[in-house]
Amino acid sequence: MAPYRHLRLCEKFYIFTFMQIQEVSTRYRNYVLGMLTGVYVFNFIDRQLVIILQESIKKELHLSDTQLGLLSGFTFALFYVTLGIPIARLADKTNRRNIVAVSLGLWSIMTACSGLAKNFIQLLLARIGVGVGEAGGSPPAHAMISDYFPPEKRSTALSIYSMGLYFGVLIGFMTGGYLNQHMGWRTAFFIVGLPGLIFSVLFYATVKEPRKGASDSATQSTESHSLGRVLKLLFATKTFPLLAVGAALNVFCIYGLINWSPSFLIRVRGMKVSEVGTVLGLISGIAGGAGSFAGGYLTDRFGKKNKSLYLKISAYSVFVVIPFAIGALFLKNDFLSLTCLGFCILFQSMYLGPSIAVAHSLVPASMRAFTSSVFFLVINLVGLGFGPLVIGMISDALKPSMGEESLKWAMSIITVISLVSATIFYVTAKKYLIEMMQKI
């Protein structure tokens, strides 16, 4: 009987050791997700800082609303999304951890340099530098997350990562508003830009590059693919282009509201910059973070057997924003207006994790960073690039007849048109996703 007892002891020891390894692996996987989310927080602190500072910048540098729209929107987005394509292709072939670390360091330096600008062109060039750095952030991060987390947990993980967006807005708005009020907008750029350099070193030193396709089945292909083949596969699905356009129209509204809300509250509501930074920071961080997590959690929970729910939930969450957006802009009571704005951010933030999870499910593991970059190309060029710019142009056009109210009407026009259109594209994408799943 002794040999059998010995075998049983060995078996128990093996099971215990295996469970410990699994536990460490799960802990480390979650640590990496936390670090990547931290990078995304810095991404949006540095990106959105200019938004809370833009009224002070406008006054000192004598800028128009159209120029502000170029600073925070089109020009930034143009370099951000176009450079994202080659960087993502590089990420699919090389070490993604290194790309994320270098990118974080670069955009942090360029954020600090924004405080040295003496005119519109110099500030524009600094913001382009931020866009160049941030181009190497999200696509490699998305691919790493998809390799660390299995398909049934992927939407939740990607949504937790996406919460970094709203935490970044929270910190950027609150910190930027305070620093602008007490030290000026130039000092705000210096102080906020430098911590990212320290975090980039910590990220490089503690995060490991995962094996491509590590969390997928053994049949998943990890071979490299040509640019043409990836694009052909993505656009042949019909689901992906419709999904990308639907998300882009939602982002068009998101950046239109977020980027112009500080100016709206200062001009129309008469609030101080520091007040706006605190209020918008808290609303964006709490509502956006909750919505982002809820989008991933709900779709992973209820979409296990029916993946079309990933797009159905996204469509519903986009459409329900419309009445809240109208309330945020037109209600006279400040508390009710800000409450409506919070619900706008809550529901609009639910789209990203599920959308990326669906996009990644359409391609092999070796195409995921590139897929994210194409997805971001569409949503950011349309949404980030044109959302703030178009609202600024409409506001300038309406200003002679409406005065400071022009910004409110510009925001309301864009909100209704973009959200109704986004809902239609999401519903149509769901239809093609169902047809594709039925053929599998």
C-alpha cells in the first residue's frame, strides 16, 4: 500500500503545484492588464489636457473655434491614425511591449513640449508629436490583451482597458483645471507630461511580451500576413466595415461632446475653469468607467451563445443617448444638465470593448494589432478628426446670429445626426454577423 500512498501524495503535490502556477499566471495576467490600462490612462491625460486648457490658450494665442478643433481633432487624428497602420503591422511581427513603452515615452515628452509653444503653429506641431507617440499605444495593447485573455473573457478585459480612457479624462480635466487656474496652461503641460516617462520605464521593466495566439485554440494561425490579405479579410466580412462606421459615428459624437463641453460650460453656463475641470473630470471618470466596464461585462455574460448581442447592446446604448444629450445642452438647471451629460457618457462608453472583441473574433491572432489599427483609423479619423472640427466650424458660422449660443446649437445638431446614423450601422452589422455565424 505504501507505493500507492506515495503515488497519491505525488499526485496531490502535482495538483497543488499546478494550481499555484495557474494562480500566479492569473495574477500576472491581471497585472499586465492593469499596466496596459495605466498606459491608456496616460494616453488620455495627455490627449485631453489641451481640452480643459483650450479657453486659456484661445485667449492668449488669439485662436478661433476652428483652430481649436484642429488642435484637439483633425490634425492630431490624422497623424495618430495614419501612423497607427505601419506601427501595428510592426507590432504583429515584433515585440509589442517595447513599442508601447517607447510610444508612451515619446508622447509624454511632446506633451511637456506643448507648454513651450509661442503661437498656433508651434502648438500644432507639439500636438502632432503627441499624436505620433500615441499611434503606438492601443493597437499593440489590444493584441497583447487578446493573447493574455481567452475569448470568453476578452470583451471584459478590453472594456477594463478602455476604462483607462475615462480615468485619463478624469485626471486630465481635474489636474489641468487646477493647474491652469493656479499656475497657468504652460505649467500644466510641463507637470502633466513628465510622469509618463517614469511609467514607461516601469512598464518596460515589468511587463512580458505574450506569445501570439497564446489564449486561443491550438488551431489558431500565428503566421504573418500581408497588408492586402488582412484588409481583404476584414472588408470581406461585411460586419467589420459596418461595425467600424457605426463606432466612428458614435465617436464623432463622443469627441464632439467631450472636447467642447468645457467651452460650453464656461461660455454658456458661466462656470470657472477649475470648477469645470472638477465636475467634468468626476462625471467622465465615474460614468465613463462604469459604462465601459458594463459594456464588456454584459456582452460577455449574455453573448456567450449569441455573439450578435455584442452589437445589439452597443446599438441600444448608442440610441438611448439622444434624449440625454438634448437635456444636457438645453435644460436650464445646471444639476439636471450635468446629470444628463453623465448618462450620455455612461451609455456612449459601452461600445468600445464589445466592438473590439467582435473585430478580433473575425481574424486570426496574428492580425489583431493591425485589425485594431484599422478600426482606430476609421473611428478616430471620422470621430476624433472631424467631430471637434465640424462643431467648431458650425459654431463659428452660427456665431454672428446666435452669439455664445452658437456652440450649443452646433453640438446638438451633430449629436442627433451622428447617433441616429450610428444606431443604423450597428443594427445592420448585427444582421451580417448573424448571417456569418449561421454559415460557420
